[in-house]
Amino acid sequence: MTKLTFAIPVLAVVAATGSAEAATFPGNQGQSWADIAKLPPLNGVYEASPQNAPPDGQRVVLPVLTPKAAAEQAAYQARKIEDTEAANCLPPGMPRIMSWPYPVQVLLTPGEVTLVLEGDMQVRHIHTDGRDHPADPDLTFNGDSIGHWEGDTLVVDTVGLAPQAAIAQGVTHSNSEHIVERFRLSEPDVLEVKTRVDDPAVLAKPWEFTARYNRHPDWSIAEYICEQNNRNSVGANGKAGINLDFRGSAAP
């Protein structure tokens, strides 16, 4: 079955900045359970809420590409290649995974904030124990993330993204891609995330956007196994096909 993906509109542009080193910022950084109890209560399951727009209105914010990157995307689109997320069950990676219309659970524990994303059962580990990024991080779909608290705001710094974590379909980021997110409760049950993506080799200017998520106290994260029902194949021309021969499948 082809897995459908959707684009959740991100909201009005807001600047997002922050340093990477938690040790630079004195104050409660959540190093013990007693510390966690004093931090803003971000724990919970949230769902992206495009209707919950900032006062200046909702609008889609797309990255502004350099001429070279724009040409790369145009060539990709002209080939009409199928989205690898749908065809091959690959996750989109950061920052696009945060715009998927699936719930996300936030867990605060000593030294780490964990995001459990229902879409593709992705997990993001945000280290808040004062460590820095590794000098040579392993390249992953969601990157290496470290965080620190600035008052009621969790600032998350992410680098080390795999080439497959495209900024947009058909646009490969450079090794200099750098993402900063600022998480805070704008209302008791509304999580606001302001994001800034820097990559001068690909983006003509920093890509900045804000998204909001409504908390659902009675929700749980469901199991999401793309491979369980995905029977798409991709031909040499990049087009997805469907394998209707289920004889080798373990499905009933």
C-alpha cells in the first residue's frame, strides 16, 4: 500500500537563535528529577495544529533556495521521481519530520529530552547534560541534537544530518546545515516550536518558521510500521510501482 504523506503548513516567520553550549546558560538544566519537576511541564502527546495560528495569521513558509539549489530541485521535479518516503519507507529527516501530521510525545528526563514521533516511529534524542556536538558526528536522518534551557524555552541545536534528510524534495543540504529550534508552551496546552535552518550553500537566506501543537492528555503514540503494508517498488526510472504478489508476505 502506498504510504501517503501530507504537508502541514508551517506558520508565520519568527527569528530563532541560540548558542549550542548548555553550560553557557546558568540555571535549571534538568539534571535530576527534582530539577525536572521545576521545569515547564512540556511532557505530553501533541498534534500539529495548523488552525492554531499566531495573531498575524497563518501562511505557508517555504525555503528560499540559492539559484543552484533551485535548479537542482527543478531538474528533480522534471524527472517526476517518486517521493522516497512513500516508495521506500524512508523517513524525511529533520526538519521535515516535525511537519508530519502525526502525534509527537515529549518526554523530559534528567539530562535528556526525548521526542517520540508516531510517523515512521522516529525518535529524537536531545541531550541536555551540557555536552557539545561530537567533532565528527555520525550522519543520521534526525542529526545530533543538544539542548539547553533559557528560562521557559528549550533551545535545541542540531547538526550532522544525513544526505537523505533533504531540505525539500530534490534538494540536498550541504555539510554546513544547522538547525536551531525553540520549544515553549505559548498556552498551557499549546507547544510552540520556532525553527531556523541555516545552510548558505543551499538557502538564499535562513529558513525560519513557527509551528504549534495541541496537547492531548488522553492520547498515546500508536505503532506505525511503514514496511508492514508497503509493497511499492521503484523502477530504474525512479517511478513507484506496486507488487501485487503477496505470496512471500507474512501478512495473513
